[in-house]
Amino acid sequence: MGLSYAFILNKSTNNTHGAYPVYFRVTLNGKNRYKTLSIWATPDEYDEDLQQFTKKHKNQKQDNSLLAAYKSKADDYLDMVKKQKVSYSFDGFKDYVFGGGLNQVGLADIAMSMAKSKTSPGTSDKYKVLSNNIQRYKKKALVSDVTTAWIEGFERHLRTDGNCTDGGVSGTMAILKSVIRQAKKDGYSAGVGNPFDGYKIGKKKTNQDVLRLSLLEIIAIKTCKNLKPSESYYRDLFIFSFNARGMNMADIALLKHAHIENDRIVYSRKKVKVSNLSVPITDEMREILEKYKEFDKTHCFPILQGATSLRDIHKRTNNASAAASRLLRIVAEKAGVKRHDEVTFYTARHSYANILRRDNVSIEIISQALGHKNISTTQIYLSQFEDSVIDKIDEKIRNGKRD
């Protein structure tokens, strides 16, 4: 990053005494931003090479001391940018130099700098989203501004302007906690105590639960006719996901031909890092796999074609999820699904779990079938139950049987 600063005379304007205003100039990759110091000097009174006032300047000693203090803070800021303790912004630089030092560095800037330090694209994006949300809520918020009341207001912003669900709010607050912890370690003033001690995430009031399709609605989507190629493609992925115990898009994208062993798919869940999940390949799954096997020599589906980095994989997976949800709503409408405008790719996973539950399957087995770490967050591996138990449940679902 070509970032530098200087204290210069702005010779585009002058007063009646032939003096020019002294400006703080910040240059980033050849582009300049300025802030006036409200100090005036003639070319004889200010040495631009040394960036200090000469003896001819009336307040030489006082103003040179002020410049020295500004330069020291500017050098500190450049060092922090270099070490990625803060993410550069002109306002952040300006406030740091002329304001209260570390305490004047914006909360959003700290979140963005942490985003740049993360190697995982998914984790990095979470910090970037937090930074953007903070800027939309309180653009110039400082670490010291974060109180319990501030957090509660931020939650209201996430729910109203950001349209966040309970899960989205919870995830965002977890990242915010991480930023506050890191800020304290780096020496930022974060107020007295932990602002999260008095905070509890509220529940979003809603009259509608997460959409869960019935088995008849799943069949209607599966048998829907007159679809465009793109609609048919994402419908196939949706039905594959349902048959594969609600396998999500990230895992489907990473699914390789090598994961198929003895008529089963053996894979690891990317999201929660649960490994060796084993799913039987149904006739419907086999037909879909066969349909797309020539599109990619390595992967079962052509979602990651051309991806060469983790960021590419993350971006293509997100794009596929967004496209799937958008086109599946069209398919669901054509299939006569009542709440078609709420369908997403994840609906396959929720629907699979709900159908199991309606068949009085224990929560423990549902948790295992979905590859959850435990009923809530703790790990339960698939190997703790016989594959045949869940295989029989799958067979019951596909045949539309009920107890």
C-alpha cells in the first residue's frame, strides 16, 4: 500500500499578507486527501522540505511542538496499518492524528483490519459484514462507545435495516465480541467492564416458522414440468440434497466422485467439521449424479468449475446458493407450493428434518442424520448409530410411508 503523509503549504489560496494555510496531506496510491491545521505561514516562515516552521514564523516554537506531536501520531498510525492492527481510512487517520490517538480509531476500522488478517474467506467476510453494519448503524462509532445500550440498539438495527434472523444476530454478536476482545488486547479504550454482561439477545417476533415442506410438496417439486434448464438444474440439486439427508450447498459443491464408495457417499460437513458421514445413494440420487458426471472430472456437480483458491470456492458456493434460492422459488410456484416465495435451498434440509420428526424419530437420530455436532452444538458422530437405522428411515420417507 503506497500510504504516506506530509505537512504542506496549500498554495492554491493565500491571505492579504501572502501567507498560505498549512495542510495535513495524506497520499494513498497517488491520490491525495487534505485537512487544514488552521495555521498560516509564508514560504519564508515554513520549510516544506524539513516540514517545520522557521525562525521568521511568529509562533515557531509552539507550532513546531504541535507539528512534532502530529508527526509522532501519524508515524504510529502508519506503523499500525503496516502491522494490520488497523485498516486504513482517511477519517481514521485524521481522527487518530488530531483526536485522541488509539481511542479515536473507529470500531468499523478495527473490524475491517481483523477481516484482512483472517485466512479463511468465510471468516474474513463475516468481519467485513460486521464492519459494514457498524458503519450503517453508527459510522464513527469508537470502541469506547460500545455499551450494553449501544449493543441493544445495534441489534434493533440488524433486525430492522439488516433483516437479520435470530441466528444472524447471534452470529454477528459473536464476531463483535471477538472484535472487542482484540481491541482490548491492542490497547484500545473499551470502557468499564464487559458491555455484553448485561446484554441478552432478544427473540424476533414472527407469526411464521422457518418453511418446512411436506412430503407431497417435495414430490410436487420433483415432478414439476416445463422448467428452464437453470431451473431444472437447481431443482435437481434440491432433490439431491433432500435425499442426501439435507446436505447443504457447501458440501454438495465440494462433493467429489472419489467420495462415492460402495453405493454410499462418505463425506465431511464443512460447516461444523464432522467427518465420515455416510449416506446411501438412492435411485433418484444416482440418476442425478449420472446426469452431471461429465460436467466436471473431479466434482460431482459443476459448481466450482474454474475455482483456483479458497476465496473462489467461497464466492462460487455463495453464488450457487443465491441462484438456487431464487430459481427454486420459481419452481415451487410452478409446482403449486403455497409458500413458494419463502423457499430456499436450505428448505430441503429443514423439510427432511421435519418429516423425520413427524414420523416420531428421536431427536438424537435426526441430529446424527443431519451431521450436527449434537442436538444443539455438541458433537455426535454418525458412527454412534448403525447406518441401517437411518437407511430404513430414508426408505420410509421415499416411499411415503407413515406409522
